[in-house]
Amino acid sequence: MKAAVVSSFDSAPRYQDFPAPAAAGENEMLVDVLAAGLHPRVRSQADGSHYTSTGELPLVPGVDGVGRGPDGRLRYFVLPDTAMGAMAEQTVIDPRRSIVLPEGTDPVAVAAAMNPAMSSWVALRQRVSFRAGQDVLVLGATGNAGQMAVQVARRLGADQIVAAGRDPRRLAALPGLGATATVTLGAGDTADRLAKAAADVDVVLDYLWGPPTTDAMVAIVTNRADRSQPLTWIEIGSVAGRTAEIPSAALRAARLQLVGSGQGSVSTREYLAELDVLAQEITAGTISVDARAVPLAQVEEAWSATDAQHRIVLVP
């Protein structure tokens, strides 16, 4: 069969022949892959930088997707850590890590949206005790996952939703998705604008980390009207840096709780518990993402694409 194959962590996957997988046990199912999202998580899998990487090569990347099983039913599936990923004509799934989708569901839309939406959905539903009516800051709101976090926060009942990001054009579109205020990061008055718009939020969904997190945390903590009011800072992504200098005073001068949300801090059981309801939201159109389908044969070109506006989905 044909697949996207990673033979070196220093180069993009190549479209080539790869041994066809086979289901070997009662909890394995061979599926024909219809769509697999090219998520940042997949890129880090393919370059060996993700913290779950085992260094095994060759590998077929892809952590989730939509496929059709031997029973003819359409399924969204999440793969375990495996060298036989979703970016192939076929893969083997554990049906217990999948959900059946209604016939007529758009595989590209689901493959594009589930992974980025899951990051904020699980963070707010499983990682913390989020309540409707609380205020949220999305730090890194102009990326695909951040854009969807605005929609997720709105859907889960957030009152004020502050969206902060670097792309002015994408930032301008976020009020239409539920943001009640926006802040352009990187401007000279960023700290002042964050302090004005987000000083009293209850939850921060942080996709950036690195220096932007340090600056935002100082601006927010030092300007809270009531520093005893709990502030939960959820670290989800690290597109701006893998480390951040957190001033000790930030943890002492306010009731700040810093937690992470991701593979490991959220169990497989907790992830799976959210698949069905999130898929329903996506298929109903209440949570959307800009998706661009690209033939699997063009995986090398897709890998080099830098257009952050669309979530690329590879289609065998």
C-alpha cells in the first residue's frame, strides 16, 4: 500500500510503498483511511521532538483520522503511540478508541477539527473544574487550536472571552466566533492591553508558553482587582518556547494555579469520554475549522506549507 513514510527525523515524510498492516487481535480493526489531519502534534511525532517519541524508524505519522471499517461504518479513531499511523491507505485501530460517525459526515471536517478542538475541550472539561459564567483568556488565539478554543469556551458557557494573538487579520475575525475582546500580542503596549482586558479572568488557555507567557502572567497577576480570586493557568501548547521563566512572586502574590493539559496529564479514558459529544458539536457545525484537503501523494509539499489559516488534511 501507499503511505507517508518517515525514514529520518531530519526530513519530511515521503509518499512510498509500505507494508500493509493486518488486524491481529479481537481489539484490532483494519480500516480504510479517508482523512488524516496534519496537526502540530503530528509534525512533532514525525521529527522525533514530541515527548512521547521512542525514536523508532521508519514510521507512518498520524495520530487520528476518519476511516471506514469492514462493517462499512464510518469511524473517527484515535491511535495509540504507534509506528503505524493514520497517513496511509490503511491502518489498524482499536475500535474501543473510536466512535461511529453518522453516514454523510464530512471526513475532512472531522479529521481537521477533532484534534485541535480536543485540546481546549478536554482542558476545560477534564483538567479543571470550569463553570459556565467564568471568564477565559486564550493566549495564542490566532492559531487553529486557539481559534477553536474561543469557540469551545463559548460553547461551554464562558462569559467574557479574551482572545490574544499576533495575526491582526485572524484576530479581527474572532469576535464572530465568540471573543468579547481581542489583544494583539507583540505590540509595544501589549502588557497594558492585557492588563486592561484580561486581568480578572478565571482561566487562561495557553498555547504559547515561552516569553509571551512570562509577560502575560506578570501583566495579569499584578493588575488583578482581587488577587485572592483563583486564577487557573492551563499550559496546552508551546509554540513560542519550550520553557518559560515564571517569577516566584507570581505564584506568591496571587492565587495562581498552574496546570498542564495533554497526553499523560489527561488519561486515555478521559479523552475517549469526550470524543462522541465533541464529534457531535463538529458535525452540527457549532465548532468549525478551516480545512484544506490535500492528496496523500503530495505529503512532501503539504509538510512544507506554512499557511496557518487552514488545517491540512491528507486524503489517500
